[in-house]
Amino acid sequence: MSEERNAVPLIITGVCSIIGTVAALWYYGYLHFAKPEDALLLSDFTMLKTIPGEDYKISLQPANQVAQCVDGVLVLFDTAQKGLTGVLVNNKKQAVRCLGQETPQEVQ
């Protein structure tokens, strides 16, 4: 009454299913493998303090990043590398807030 089943086809099917799922998620952009060149260092950015009545010089060439206020946090979008986005943080890993958009509040 006890039949022995061959488990090899079940194992192969499971492994192929996992590989197929990961491949489909990666192909459609739901899975991203981060590379070191995808990250921008915080040291690449500097804040210029503006003093009333004093001139400061900046380059006429715009940066490759564009900032936008999303949920009250400053998010950088890179225009040179498609799909590269990030949140601007300080040296304590605290997100830089912005005033352009209110942070959504939970309705009670």
C-alpha cells in the first residue's frame, strides 16, 4: 500500500518555478540587483549658504539629478542613469524634509 514516489521531478519543477519567477520579476522591473555604481555618495553634494546681499557663483551647467518633494521628503531622480532614484539624507541618515508638499496625515 505504500508507494514510493520519485521526488526528482517535483524538485526540478520547484527549482525551475523559482528561477522562472525571479526572471519574470527582473524582466518587468519589479526586481533590481543593485550595483555599486548605482549609488551616489552624500559627499558629492554640498549646501551653499546664501547670505543676503552677497553674491555666490554656481555653474550654468545643470546637474544630472532632479529633486522633487514626495510625501514631505526630498527625492533625487538621476537623469543620466534611467531608474536611479534616492532620498537625500544627512550624515546621520536622517531624510531631508521639504516644504513643497504636505506629509499625508492619517484621517481619524
